[in-house]
Amino acid sequence: MVLAFFKKVSLVVLLLLVPCIVSNAAKKKETVKCTATLFDGKKVTGYIVDGKTTMIYYGEEKIYNIYSVSIADTPEGKGNVYTADEVKEIAVTYEDGTKGVLKSLYLLKNLSWPKNLKHGSKRTFFPVAYQKKGILGFACQTKVVDFAAWSLGWLQYESHVQYCYCLEGDETVIPYYTDYGKNTLATGQKKWIARCFERFPKMFEYIKSDDFVYKTFKKDPFSVLDKLGTLK
């Protein structure tokens, strides 16, 4: 169910980013019910009828998250706009019954150490893809330069999935792994992943040890959060 929700959010982000190239068939809106909980405690119930994304730089990657949504009383109605600065979380339900939650949080500040939990200046909505033992995992859309094309003088970007986490109650989301597919190299990855969990000494030592198998982790990047649940 969680994976299905991530795929739904990914499609929404794609449609918001490139509305000019979507076919007429794809433009048919799916009804999305929602309940938005504002930071002041108020709740807004209705249907998401529109939204906007924003881009956040993290290293050489561009992360695209939803920043605002329009919520209307009916699927065809004119909505009121709510941003990630106003809304704490949004619970959504799609036509096929897929449910999910979007959390308003900050991404780790660019070029800062994960253990310091310093965040950037802009809130965005992160789609929850993992939730166990007080740990939240997120799967975000990211784009990075295609270096093979760049070496030939072309500037183009590849889309990938970036895995992030935080503890419930945190406001800073820590990116710990980007799946580049076949181009994901193990060199340096293990050391970086360990740094992303450095504020948990037992977890930090586990990832640096031989018990942490990178090939196994790569098959399910959220598996490391299961381990964190036992060692934090």
C-alpha cells in the first residue's frame, strides 16, 4: 500500500512539472480526497484539485516536492490554496482506496553534516513511505545530471529516487541514499550512509561493520530503518 502511494505521488509530481506534454487521456484527474491538518490545529477536509511543486538543491541533486495544494469542497470545485508553511500534514485517499500521508518538513541544509540536523529555509511536503517505531521514511523524486550525456556536450537530467528519514517529532529530513540504478557505485556509499546515522552511536558502528551488507541494503533501502528501530 505504501509503495502504491509513492507511485501515486510520483505521478502527481510529474504531472505538475510537465503539464504541457501530458496527453488528453492522462489529463483526466483522479479524485483525491484529503484531510489537511494545519499548524494551528484546524482541519480542512475536501478534494485536492491542484498543486504546485518546488525544487530544493541537495548536493548535485534537484529534489522535487509538492509545496502547495488547492483543496475544494467538490472534485470540480475551485479550491483554496494551502502551503507547506501552513499545513502540518495531509492525509489522502485515492479512488482505488490507496491511502497515504504527506508531512510538512524541512530538508537537511545543503553541505551540512546530518548529525547536526540543520535544515534549509523552505518547508515542503514529504510523502511517507515507511513508518515504524517512531521512524519515518520518505521516497522523493530527484534529478541529477546525466554525466554520460554531459561528457558529450549535452545537458540533460536523469530521474531517480532519493531515500530519506527522520524521527517522529523531528523537523529535519535526512537524505541517506539515492538509487541511481546500475550506475549506483558502492565506493564511498557505505561511509556516507554511516554518516547519515551518526547521531545514533550503535547504528553508526553497525553500518561501518561487516554486518552491514551494501548489496542487501541496496535491494531494500528502507531495511536500514528497521535496524535503526532496534539500535537507536
